[in-house]
Amino acid sequence: MRRNFINLKIGAILFLILIFYIGLFFISGLVTERQSYQQQVIHDIANEQIRPQQIVAPYLKLPYQVQTTCTDEQKKTYQCTQTLFVALGAETTDWTAQFKVSDSTYKRNIYKAISYQNSMSGKGLFKAVDNEAKRDYLWEQAEIIFPIQDARGLNAKPIFNIDGKAYKFDFSEQSQGQRGFDIIHISAKQYPELIQKFQQGFKFALQFDLEGLSEFSFIPTSYEMTYQAKGNWGDVKYDGQSLPFKKSSAKQQFQANWKNIALGKRNLESVSLCENSQCFYQTLNPQNVPAGAAYDTNTPSNISGISTQFLEPVNIYTQTDRAIKYGIMVIIITFGCFFLFEVLKQLKIHPVQYALVAMAQGVFFVLLLSISEYYAFSLAYLVAASACVGLITWYLYFVVKGMKAALFFGILLGVLYGMMYLLLQSSGKTFLFGSILSFILIGCVMFITRHVNWYQSEQQSI
């Protein structure tokens, strides 16, 4: 029976590791549940208060008439007049966006949403309309169009300065679609003096403040464009069909610069077909159109934008979930050290004592999750790890019947939790550091047990 005792002990340890691994799945499910609460809060804020923002740079929408052939209800053809539209962008534009980002403006209980106040300004030049195609333009119906994802983020109607004179944007009749996309405009019908400006070309300047949630997308419509974004946030992700040619990021500051001569022309071809809010939403967000919803397949969706997304400095749920993935490594190392201590020092550690240590380490992840929802993740990790290591060290003092061995295990656990924290912070180098750590650990085990006679150990009372 003594010969098989070591095998039974290994079997018991493996069974406890399996139970611990199953327990980690339940804790991981708890993390997912808490994260879903946060996502639901952000979703509710987007529906009830403010959304991520998309804006299309102002462009000139010019209707014209063509003679064509129409068909009546009896399928008889007749000559008719059809009104079409052409979208004309500025020749050159220069845009600047100044973001003031915060995670305390919109929050419910312990859950926060990142929002921003964007003070945006732009200036540019519209050239005289070239009528080489001999189109019959309806100048009295011409208008400057300015689509905005969610006009709730505006604190005032934007002012469009044309050759030194200010004009206020107003909501168009096609505004306020089902998805909250809003279209504001300045029309020649309202300001007849603009007809001459539209025909001969004009310089413009635009200044407005726009509030949004977590992400801002700018859709240029000019043939040449420069765009600078800067603000008080360090964790920023740039996306879209154009990335900044210059960017910098610090702890509480970022700046990025774009320059492009291709995006505007491509975008004009797409937005020129849109006459209402729903069309803009479908064109700018084709991936979000619900299944079965009416969708104009003739509307192109190759909108090219510039996206700036503001990220959480530390996503506590992602970090905690990553920590849980390392939990099995920590318990294997801990149990392995206990087992080696039994073999080398010939001191029995009961499976129940193994289980209690495993439970304490499982509670570490619950502590980490609950504390990090109220305080910084690094502080939560320090408190949870210190509590766990302290409790296990105190317990092992009675198990191994000695302060020196208990302190050794306490220091070992402290190093393990420290290494796990470094792995969590290493981002893309996690796999590299993890593989190096695994190699070092197995090397240490092989070094410590290089003189152990395992056959002799089986015959000893353990």
C-alpha cells in the first residue's frame, strides 16, 4: 500500500486541479456577466442620452433636371422631367478637432461610459460650379448639407460663415431618421443671396461643439483635406480607411494628423444618392442594418472615414479574465511545490489542506473583480494578492509546522502573483514572457529534483 501512496497522492492533486479549473470557469462566467451589465449601461446611455458620433463634412447638394422616358400604370411610355442631384465638395479644407474626454459625465452606479466634448473647426474653399455637362441646375433649390449622427450632441445650431457672413444651419425635412441620424442644411430658398455664392465659389469657416460617446468618425468630402485631432486622453485607437501620418500619445494627451486627396471624391459619389436620414444611416453603417430591413442595394456603402476611438485605460473585466487564464498555472505551480516539499522533507500535507489553499486562490479572483469595480485595477490587484498570500502563509505555518517553510511558500506565491501581474501588463509580449517563464520553472523543478530517487520515495511513508 505504501508503494502506491505516492500515486494516490498525485491522483488526488490532479483531481483537485481539475475541480479548481472548473471553478475558474464559473468565475469567468461571473466576469462575463458583470461586463454585460456595463455594456447594457452603455447601450442604454446611447439610446436615451448620447451616441457615438459620425459627421459628414458639409457639401453642396445641387439638383438638376433631365428629360427622360417614364411609364404610367398602363405601362405606356411618355416624356417626362426627372430631378437628379449632384454633390459637390470643397476644393480644399483644413479641420481641427479638440477633444475633452471624460469617464465621469455619464455613469450609473459603478458603471461608467467614456464620453467627449469635441470643439471642431474647419475652413476651406468651394470653387465655382463647372457646368461643362450643360445641366439644367435648379439653383433656387441648392443647399449646403451637413449630416450628423446624433444632433442631441449639439449645444447650439452650427454657424456656417460664407465669405465673412454667418448663416445658421437648420434641420431639413428629411432629418431625424429611425436611427437618430440628423441632417441640417442651409438652403438657397431661405437665403436667395447664396445662389451667386454657389455659382461663383466661396470661402467658408465652420465652428461647432459636439458631444459624443466613446468614438468619433469624420467623413471628409473635399478633394484635398487636412485634419488634426488632439485631446486629453492617452488610450486612443485610430481606425477607418485613412490612418494618421503623424501621431503621438502620452499619459493624458494625444495628437494625430491626417492628410488625404482621395477620400472626399469617393465619399461624394456615395452621399450624392442619399436624400433622407435612413439612406445616410444605411450608407454609413451597412453592417448595422437589421436583417430583413428594407435596404437599398443600389446605394454604395464604400464610405471612407477617419475614426478616433477612446479606450478605457484599463478594462478591468478583460484584465480579470486574462488573470483567470493564468490561474491554472498558479495552482499547478503551488501544488507542485507542496508535493516537492512532501517528497524532499517527508512531511504529509492532506488533500483537504491542498483544497483549502486552492479555494483561497480562487477567492483571489473574486476579490480582484469586486475591488477593481470601485478602485484602480493595480490597487485592487495589490490588495487581493496581499490578502491571499497573507492568508495562505498564515495557514501554512500550521500545516508545515515551521515559520521558515511558510515564509518560503509565501514569498513564492508573492513572486507568482507578481509575475502574473507583469504578464497582464505586457500586452502583445504575453506569449513570449509566458513561454520563458514556463521554461524557467520547469528548469527549476528539474534542478531541485535532480538527486531525488523516485523509486525509493515510493517505498517511504509520505
